[in-house]
Amino acid sequence: MINYPTGKPGKKTENTFLKNPNLAKSRLGTSFEQALNESNQYYLQHNIAIIHKKPTPVQVVKVDFPSRNKARIVEAYYKIPSTTDYNGIYRGKYIDFEAKSCNAGSFPFAHLFKHQIEHLHNVTNHGGIAFLLIEFINKQEVYLLTVDKLISCYEASLNEGRKSIPYAYFKEHGILIKPSYAPRIPYLTAVDQVFFAK
Amino acid sequence: MINYPTGKPGKKTENTFLKNPNLAKSRLGTSFEQALNESNQYYLQHNIAIIHKKPTPVQVVKVDFPSRNKARIVEAYYKIPSTTDYNGIYRGKYIDFEAKSCNAGSFPFAHLFKHQIEHLHNVTNHGGIAFLLIEFINKQEVYLLTVDKLISCYEASLNEGRKSIPYAYFKEHGILIKPSYAPRIPYLTAVDQVFFAK
């Protein structure tokens, strides 16, 4: 776990979430997730890439068997994911990324685990393609940020005590992904630009 | 499961099965899974490969919040996995496989979904490494079977009405993976042999 921001990363966010923080967060996350899943479906159907979201890890504690073939989980808890949400293969390369929505003017490091950043870094070292996809909900914009930029921000933040990456940084150093009809979030175009250019 | 130190795991295990086949099956699956997870941990720690098991997909229906920060899932069901259990990167290549235990003299196709076979085939077409790892519990042997062999068996089975791949086929066309101390199941050695030879 990266240092949780004890400060106040996004007043607005907190207001929206006050009524039911978990529900609100999950709904926001879900629509971006939904758009990404549809995009991955498009890429799969058009034989462009095989990229899937990993299931959310759950620790199952108790299972009931109401009938012989049916298992009903009656007690379980969400677990911390060991890696990132998405991975697969594109243009013969291993591809791996984490996708997050944020509702403020900056992206809080609290939305990532330290081991996820290390995982992405490790993927790069092994010759894979790794990055972050960040949706700024208020601006209706999605950016791709490469791992080297993520890490330099992260290290700078540790030194300077900053808790987030400002939107302006994404605007300058990220790749803006313009939404389209299909795929809804054509992030592989940005991947082409960053990882396959020249 | 493989290197049981007692020397006689067979009988004891089988007796246990009789009472509750489902429980036994799941436990067996888990110990193979456990050995694979430890092997992947070894490969990760030694910077050889980044391979993780995907979480088991669960459809969450109802969540309780006993306290502000704690979510308890109180109704959920196991879902059919959309892909395979394991994937990652090795020697710069995308790697993807399904691992199964079987307790009989042959491997039943019923242990695989058709879309999983198609997924593995698709991975191969995209330039990735894809295969099956099968543990024969009674024989305490693990085999790697490449996707092309799996598919030719599968297609033959459709024509001939066969429902499984005989052990003898694995012995002849698979790669036997000899257990070791660490990693417990050194399957990447078999991968080297099949996919990186010459």
C-alpha cells in the first residue's frame, strides 16, 4: 500500500461519495470498466488483440450447496489484487495495464498499490508493454501514461511529499485517447504511437 | 502433491475421495494449484518470468457493510472463466496455459471449456506461447501438451466420439515435467525445450 493521503485529495470527490462511498466509487469505476471491456471485446472479435480483465479477487470463506450441483458463496471478502487488472497479447507482445477513474483534478497515488507499480515496472524490464490508463471523469478524458513517467512521478512524489499526479502532467506527458464509436476507448492506437512508432 | 514425502499418497487420498468426491476433487486441484503458484513465485523472485494465476471469477450478488470500510459478500456464485487460469510473460513472450489435475487413466475433455481451447489456439495465432499442464495424480506425473496436439486430439475426439485423451498419448506426445525442490514444477524447462529450442 502506498502512503494513504492523510490530506484531502479531492474535496468534490468526497462530497459525492459521502452518501455511499462504496457504491458511488464502484459505479464510476464500472462505466469506465464497461467501456474498456467493450473495447477489448471489439479488439478480440476483430482479431487485433487478446486482452481481458482479470476477475476481482475474492477470498471465499463459506459455501453452501442448496442443491447437488449448485454452489452458493455465503461469506467472502474482497482481496487485494496481486497484479493489475488487464493483460494479454498485442502484436505478438505481452501487454499489461491498470485502469483507474478519478473524479478530481489530479490522480491520487492512493488509487494504486505500490506492488502494482512494481509489477508494471517489472513487466517493462521483461520486454512487455506496460502503462496506466486514467479516466478524468469531470473532463471526460482518458490518458495513457507510460510506466517510466509513472515511476518518475512516483519517486518525485516520495521526495516532495506530493500525493497525486496533476491533470496538467497527463496533458503534457500522457497520450490523450479520443473516444470513438467502436472501440469505445481506442487505447491500442495510443499504444501503437508510444510503443511501435519509428 | 507431487513430491509427497511419505511415499504412499495414493491409497490414503483415494479413501478420502470416497466420502466426498467434490471436496476431494477440489482439494486435489488446489494442491496442484499450490505447487504451481509456488513455482510461479520462484520464477518471479528469481526474475525468470512474471506468471500469475488469475483469480477465480465470482458473480457477486449481495454485499453487506458491517462497518464503514469492510465489505462482506453474502451472496455470490462461481462464474465460468472467460479464458485460462495462468498467463504472463517469459523470455519476452506472452505465455498462457490451463492447468488441470485428473485422477483417471485419461484426461477428460469435460475438464475444459470449448472457449478455453479456442482461446489457447488464438494465443498461438497471435504469436504467444500456449499449452496445457496436466497432472495425473495416480501416476504423480505432470505433462505439458502443446495446443496443436490438444486441438488435433480434440478434433479427432469429435469425429470418433472419444471423450478424453489417454494417458499413453501424453506419454508419447507430451513433455514430462520432473518435479524438483524449487521450483516444485519446473514447467518453464519444458517450455524452453518446446518453444525455444534451436
